[in-house]
Amino acid sequence: MKIILATAMALFAFTAQAADKPIVVTKLFTGTQTNTGQPIVLPQKNVEVIVSTYDIAPGAALPVHEHPFARYAYVMEGTIEVTNTQVGSTKIYKPGDFIVEALSQWHKGATIGDVPVKLLVIDQVEGDTNNVVLQPAP
């Protein structure tokens, strides 16, 4: 009984503290499609979530590549231009933008300006599959 009472008192104290300091939730993105209009498709077995940060220097370019599984990126700093070489579209992303990358479509990226690009990247893959496939040389 003492344990239950102590737990209840601790929970009450936590609730009282939380009420004094508001918690603000800001929705950053809602969507069902990639940046090229494909439906988002998630891995069906042995799902692994990988969270990484990418620091891309000014003037750097990412080689042409594709992602066999879902990849999401949040632009924390800098400006990046992403060109989908399969469909011929180019989009520019700035801090605060959320990207749902194309699935199995060749694309490349390049920084714009003199500020490094910092991305928070989330991959959802099957098992320990690499989610970046470089385009073979011609």
C-alpha cells in the first residue's frame, strides 16, 4: 500500500509540474506520397529503423543514387537541391523542410550557398539492408 501511495504522489507531482510548463507540439509534415508523387511503401518484414545525421559541406554534391526503402530527411541547416534524374524534376529544400525521398528512382543532391547542409535522416529498411544504392558507371 505504501508503494501505491508513493507512486500516486509522484505521478501527481509530475502532472502538477507539467501543467506549469506547456508542451507545444508542432506538426512538421503530413503526407502519403514521396517527393515525386509515389505512394509511401514501408518494408514488410524484419523492419529496422536507422536514424542518422548528414553534414554536407558547401559546394559538395551527392552522387546519383536511389533508395530501395523508405527514407525521410529533415533539413536542419543549409539549402539543398535534389534533382530526380529519372523524372527530370528539381526541388530545393531549406531549413524546416521535410523530405520523403523517392523510392527506387535515381536522384542526386547538391548544396546551395555557403552554409553546410545538416540533415536528420530516417531510413526504414528490411534487416540490415543498405538504403543507398549508387548508380553504376555507364
